[in-house]
Amino acid sequence: MTSAASDDLAADLVEALVQSCRCQQPRESVATLDSAWHLGLIDDVDLDEVFARLPARYRPLRALLDRRSEAGTESLVRLILRGLGCSFEVQVSVRGVGRVDFVVDEWLIVECDSRAHHGEPADQIRDRRRDLAAAQQGFVTLRLMAEEVLYSPESVVCALKAVLALHRSR
């Protein structure tokens, strides 16, 4: 009995991404590819190669990618906003606030938070100060936790719909 050489068990990053996409739902594939692209692990040529190796039915996903998403949850929220037909900008610099994940319809800031980057008391104080600075300029801030985005996307959709509808009704 012979064992496989370790080289036989390894795949290059492009092939690993291809296989990842084949195993995931489309929205998770977008998040995976966005993250690899954002982190500089792959470039445009590599992305083209990923899609060349995937079956043709995956090609529409290419147009949904955006390397500005700094986390998979941001990619997922971007897809939700797109699905809701919202007008939004990604990674926007707001005077007195700093960079925010999304500005929706020019009045709603959506931030995708995680325990890793927003879990410490000092992080939370900083975030609340930023929210106050945004409010002074007429923005409403909606903070979404990673767990909500990943495991309860329907509640995120409902919350966004409700906030947007309330604002539009006024």
C-alpha cells in the first residue's frame, strides 16, 4: 500500500477557490472571492482563471464581485442591499466620522460589526462616538453583527426593509 505524496494533496489557490465555489451557495462564493481579492491573494487574472475553470452557470457571479468589501459579511450585506434595489455606496468616507461600510440612499449608514473588531469596550465607545457624529449630520446608523448576517440573513433583510420603509413614509 502506498501513500499519496503531499504534492498530490495540494491545490494552488485558484483551484482551491474553484472548488470552494462549487461547494458553496452563490452568495457565500461571492464573499469568498471578494475576500481573496481584497486581501491581495488573487488579482484580476486569477479571478478570470477561477471563472474559466468553473461551469458556465457561475459566470454571472463575476459581475457581483467587489474587492472593496473588507469582510465576508460586507459582501453578504452588499448582496442584500442590491437585492432590495437600494442605492448605496461602499466604503464611504464621512466627514467627522471616518470610513463606513455602506451609505444607503444618502442617509443610512450600515456597519457590519464583528466581535473581533468591535467587541472590546473601547471599540464600542469609539463606534458610539462615530454614530453620534454621523447623527449630527443627519445620518441614521444601523449596526449589524456578523452572527446576524451569517446565520439570520432574513432578519437583516426585514430590518433593512423596515428602516427604509419608515424613512420613505415620512
